[in-house]
Amino acid sequence: KLAGLTPSTPLPLGGKAIIENSKLTGMVRESAMTLPWDAVFRRLDSQGIKEGTLQMLKHWASIGYAGAVDLMGAPGLRFMRPDLFVELEKEGTLPMRINYCYTIFGLSDVDKAAEYRGRDTDLVRFLGCKIFVDGAYAGGEAWTSWKNLQGNHGLQEVYADDSHGKEHDINAIVAKVDDYGMNMHYHVQGDMAIGAVLGALEKVWAKKGKLSGTHTLIHLAFPTDEQIRKMKQFDGQVVTTVQPGFWPVESDTVHYYGERAKGCYPIKNLVDSGLSVGMSTDFSVSPLAYAPATVVMGVAATGGGEPKSHPPVSIRDVIHGLTVGSTRTTGKNDTGKLDKGYKADMVVYDKDLYTVAPEKFTKDSPKVLSTWVGGKKTYEAAK
């Protein structure tokens, strides 16, 4: 009612509204979530959002994180309130470094995103744009070249050409973002989605001989070997992030992908290829139980309990992904490692992580003793 939705309401590209017996059930998916979300978000109390956000960030600082990347972007949602983070920073209570995105749904959004440039503070930084190229793999919506078990190719939120106008042409969108010199994060779950983005990047490269921003491919379910090879041709300006926590919870996806599901996230192949691979959680999509940094390490280093389906990644590579790899996705070069000239963002544990057996990593062990951001302690465990 708040959004004025009816069964005949036009939906944005890539959106679904579930209708049964000619009536809306209340379930909307992917970009269709924009319609109710925009109506609801305007009614939320800023102080309540601020207090809840601070509580959430304190929790994340306690489980092994000094920074958040790609905040404020979800399928169909754009909740742009970086001012609340800046307020927390001024009050001295912001416990994490924040790198936020502006979610774009089409070409006309790029100019709006560019307005956030130049507003950075020490702890609150505009990362760039984020775009959803396809739908959720876990919902059977990865855009693939082959039909899934539901008899379709998933869901796409853009086109690989201008057949439906430039507004949703990924080539025009990528070119404009790069002309601004902005970074871009791409939600890509299927090989067709990955291919559409790589094709757009190749066009920019052919025209300019370079990429001006950092372009991050997120999730990368079902990448082909040829696509992995192509990602390396952009002189390090194309990077990736993966979510090891998806491995243990992927059993439901057999419903959509059958046996293909077991090989959907070839994390070790990406690492071994020499690409920059960031490790992340994909909160709030993935279960909170898989959020602690030590859980991410344990899952990645054990193959999620199925090493034959998911070749494990070394603890050293996982930690590199959580630090240096994640920093690479921001386009910045002053965080991610402890060195002269870098921000002193660090997490202190009660054990040397490199000496712990992979199967010994749990949500509580090794234990986070303290978290520091910019040289300031923002979390300390109880004695």
C-alpha cells in the first residue's frame, strides 16, 4: 500500500513481483524491491538508523574487521546515508573505515553517482559505482549461457548492446563510469554476466588503451577459464572478490543447477591464476554465522568441508584476500597492510593465524583481542 503496488504496476528491468490468483503475495525480487524500499526508507527515523548502524559496526569490529567495502548497495536498493557515518566519525565513535558505493540501475544514474566525489573524510570514503548485472545465484537467477534446471538462463538486469536503448546498455554504462575515472563493482553470477562486463571493458580498453578506474567483479559464479584469462589483460585494473562462506550453504542451489552447483565458485582457480582476489562475506545476504573473519579463513582453508568440490585455499592466501585483496577493490593504496605511509588499520588476535590448523578456526578462535582503525583502538575484548 505504501508503494502503491498492484499486479499491473510496471516493474524495472530485472525485477519480479510474485502474483498468485491474480493478487500480489507481498514477495518482490531483485530490482523490483526498489519500489517498496524507496517508499519505506523515506519513513525511517535517521536517529534510529544511526543507532542501529553503530551497534552493527561495533559487532563487526569485534569479529575481526577494521573496514567495510561496498556498503549501501543491494539488488534494487540504494540507501544513501553516508552523512550518518560522517557524524559518527566526528563524534569519535565510528569503529570501522567505511568505503561506500552508489548503486546504479542505468546510464542516467552515473551522473548522480559522480556527485559524491570529493566528499571523502579520513574514515568515510566514496568508492564508486555498483551495478547488478544479473540476479542472485542462490535464487536461480545467475545469467548463464546454458539453461538451468528451471528451463531458463537466469535473470539479467542490463543488456550487452543498445537494442533496448543506451540506458540499459552495459557498454555505454561502463564507458561513462570510466570516463569519470570512477571505480565500479559488478554483481556477476553467471558466465553471460561476466562476459557482458568483460566485453564492455575490452571496448573501453580498445578506445583508450587503459582503464581509468578499478573494476571489481563480485561473486563470479561459473566463470570460464577463458574469462579468467581475459581478466588478467587489464594491467591489474580488473580485480575480484569471492565469498568462501557460500560453499557450505550452497546445497539449496542444486535445485537450480544440479551437479554444476558444486563447481560454481572456483576460488582457488582465481587465486592460482594470479588475479587479485579479495575475500568477503556478502553480508547481509550470507548467513551471519559465516561472518567472523576466522570463519571465512576456516571455510576457505578446508574447502567448506568438501575439498574435492572446493579445492582449499591456503590461510596465507585467505588473509591476503581479507587485507590486500579487499583494499584493491577500493582503488586506494593506503590500507591493506602494515607498512610506512599506510593507515594503521589492524586486528590483533591471541594466536599467530599462520600457525593455526585450518580445521581449528571457529567463530571464537583465534580470538579477536582488539581492533584498530587509523591507529585508534576501536574495540577491545573483555579481560
